[in-house]
Amino acid sequence: MIGSGFDARSTARDVLHGIELSGKRAVVTGGHSGIGLETTRALAEAGAHVVVGARTPRTAAAALAGIAGVEVDELDLSDLASVRGFARRFLDTGHSVDILINNAGVMACPQRLVGPGWESQFATNHLGHYALVNLLWPALEPGGARVVAVSSAGHHLSGIRWDDVHFERGYDKWLAYGQAKTANALLAVHLDRLGRDAGVRAFSVHPGSILTPLQRHLTREEMVAAGWVDEAGNLADPSFKTPEQGAATQVWAATSPHLAGMGGLYCEDCDVAAPAPADGAAFVGVRDHAVDPEQAARLWALSADLTGVDAFPAGA
């Protein structure tokens, strides 16, 4: 921890107090729903122009109506052609990217294969964002751009399943989610290694537990059993954050002057996370497998092979 002055109850507006983003351009995937919406709102209010990538642009535009300085473009992270199209259209504008927040994702969904047989959580949460970062690399502002990968304490559930990444030998929706969230953290580790000489830094974050559309694939019974909600569907766990609080850590990682000269770090509650306790009893801190540089390099190589996209083909 670096003593940021913020905590689990800080909001995205709190962490942006006194920070001026006029003239800055941000790209936020899924920036129209849940914590993504609050991220977009806070960045725009601080003066940034925000480009929101959304699978259904009309729905996104309706959700973002009334927020100045925001535009929407189509982006389906589970479809590599869509990712390429979004990146191409952005590059064609000639604009640079100061902030890229890989916010969109799915959680604990039924088994589904996308593309050439990719497990959908790994594909959507990781491979789509991996491709997007690489395709937008020419636009990332040298000497100041930040990339934030929204991971989760779910990374505690699973490291990368190197012998069965796509769950061909039996699917478990929570292990698949855990693997994808570990992949998000590892992406930030290796991207930071590759980008730091150009002044492009990367971070991953755990936003906290928040009731948002991310839980769309869970039944009421599952959430009651987990202690998240009561039988009527009302929030039952006092540790849960509001969406405004849930957006805070990714906004903080994207903008905080406290992180100048740093990168490759996993953050939670608006600060750099501590290592996870050795007993693993609580889902706090960061597990070694999510910040291991060798595993990060191995995942990058696997992702490049799967997608055919790599802005750094010589490695580093």
C-alpha cells in the first residue's frame, strides 16, 4: 500500500477531486453499464472526452444520454472482427488515447464457445481486451497513457489452466471466471513491462463487490446462498459497494498522481493491494499467480498465438 488517502468507500468523484482531464481522451469498454457507467460519468465530468465501446450502441447511447463529452462505438469483445473494426475506426480519427480502461466483462455464465472455439469468459474478458490494447497501441499517448485492466478478487479462484484453457475437459463457470480475472491482471503485468520505456503504464484492479448487471447469469437462489442478497433480492452484505464506489479504484488507477512512475500493479480499495494472506481464507490482496512476470509473458505469447495480434512481435 502507498497510502493514497482513499479507501473502500471513496467514489470515482472523490478520487478525481482536483484532477483536470480537459483535453484528455479515454476509451472505456462497457462504459454504459454498472461501474462502467459511473467511470464514464466521472471521467467526463472531470473534462475528459470518453469513447465507450459497447456491443449494442443504441442501448449504450440511451444509458449515456445527458452526459456531455461522450461518444459510443460498436465493440463486441467476443468477436475479433468487431475488435479490429473498433480499433480501425478509432485509429482513423487520428486521436490519441490517454486512458484505456478495459472494464467490460461477463461473469459465471453458462458454457459457450466463441470464435474458433474459445471459452467465452476467457475470450470476452481477456482475449478481446488483449487484442484491443495491441491494436490501439499506435494511439496510446507516449509518456503518459495508462491502461487499466479490471480484474477481480475472483482471480483467487484459479490461475491460468495452461493444460485446458478453454475447459474442453469439463466446464466450471466460477473457475472459468477466476482464470479470466487472473488473465486480466497478468495482461497488465506484461503490458507494463513492454510499454514502460514509452511511458505507457498499466495496472489491474479489483473494484470490489457491487450489485450490477454483471450478475445477470446468477439466479436469486445463488446470490441468497452466497449471502449477497436476501430472499426479496435486497442487498444483504454490508461490504458491497455502490456502483460509484465500485468505479473508484479503476478511475484512481487511471489518473492518480500517486502512481506516477509505477506500473504493473494490482490495486484494490483505491490503493496498491497487499499480497494475499498465505492461508487464502479471505479474498483480499493479490495472489502470486496473478502478478507473476513469467506467467504474464507466457499468457501474452499464448494470446498472440490465439488472436494473431501482437504489437510487440519481438517480445521484450
